[in-house]
Amino acid sequence: MSIDNGFSKTILENLYEGVYLVDNDRKILYWNKGAENITGYTSSEVIGKRCSDNISRVNDNGVQLCMTTCPLAKTVADSMPREMNLYIRHKKGHRVPVLVRTTTLQDAQGQIVGAIEIFSDNSPKLAITQKIKELEKMALLDPLTELANRRYIESNIQTKLDEMHRYGRPFGILFMDIDRFKNINDSYGHDIGDKVLIMVSNTLVKNVRGSDTVGRWGGEEFLAIIPNINEEQLYFTANKLRVLVEQSGFSLNSGIVQVTVSIGATLAQPKDTA
């Protein structure tokens, strides 16, 4: 099975969404430009391989779908199309939220010869881009991670407290610390330590809402301001971020570099100060 070089391939190559085709053994046969842009992997790096070899997918609970409840495998097995939200691993290690749709591929005789998956980036990209531009103008951007810096975070917390007192708008705070980060710098050097900080920051900022603010508090510490949220929702958000960071990672010759984070969470109270 293959994609011909005519009109159909031109359309697929120019789609914003990621598109890839697999055979019945789930080996990747085609990988379009949209898939390259969303995952960071070129077609030459994935053709002939399986998803589990690089862009492993997980759900909200961190379960590896490639080995258990893979929607593509289920579609190949029962011919039923599927749609679900999950998280793929980018080549740089961070997790990207995507909406995935799968359906079967059939030959001229109606026999299933593989499946197609279409996936789109679900991260609040426009809001992130606008926020970066605003922070750059105000010199409130952390230069390494491109997150809000501590100065901006402190100011934003005060703004959210004022809004809570005036209008009753609730908000929560997540304080996140990379566990045993000194071991990363000691074992791999500060350049790899910087890559870890960027990987974690990308996983955090791509998996919150556009109205949320994620910043680098300092060193290996991050802080997120989550408006209009209750305790249960705040816990869900914190645990989702914890799981997605744990499931992130990038490759070195010596193996996969992965870290975990510890997260403290609180809802703002009327008597609180910044």
C-alpha cells in the first residue's frame, strides 16, 4: 500500500493536521508535513517503524496506549472509526495534547489493508504566542524557557487577588519543583539540564488552558496561576501535569532522560496576601 505522487499526496502534504498511514502490523507507511510539524519527527525517522518506537501516546492517567488501548489498533481490529484526546511525545521530549481520529484503509476488494490516523494539535497555541509577545515587550519573559518570569508571576498573583476581592473570581496556584534536578546537572551537565527545563516548561504550558498562566519561579521551580477553578478541578489539573511530565523524555546515547515533578496546590482565600 502506498500514496501515489499525484493530487491526493499534494493535498495530504499541505494539511495542517498530522496524517499517517499504517499497515495491518501498524508499521508506518506514510507521514505528512503536518505530522512532522506537530511531533518534530521527519518522515525518514518514522517510516517503517511503529508509534511506540518514538511518538508514544498516553492518556490523562499516563497509561501507554501503544501497548494497551491504542485507538489505531482497535480500528484495525474491528473496522470502527474512533476519536479521542491523548498526548504524544514530541521529539524534544515534551508532551503535546492532540485530538486523534482513526479509520480503516481498504483495497479495491474491500479488504482492510491498514488504517489512517489524523491528529491535530490541541494546545492553546494562539494564546501562548500572544502571551509570549506581550511578555517580551515588557521584559517579563524568562529567556531560557520563554515562560513568564518571577516578576510577572508576582504581579499577576496580586492582580488575581484584587479580582477575587472585587468580583469574587476564584483562582488556584500550582507550585511545581523538578525532583532531584541537581542529579541531572551533575550526571549530564548544564546543557542537558537546560534541555530538561525547556522540556518540562513546554509540557506544562501546552497542557493548560489559554486563560492559565505558567511561569518559571526560579531554578527548577515553576508556578501556575489557574483562574475560575474549584478544588476538584485544581487537583485534576495538577495531577494531569504531574503525569505528563513523568511521561516526557528525550533520547541521549546513554538512554532516555526523564524527570518527575512534585506539585503543591492551593485555592486562594479572601484573607490571603500575595
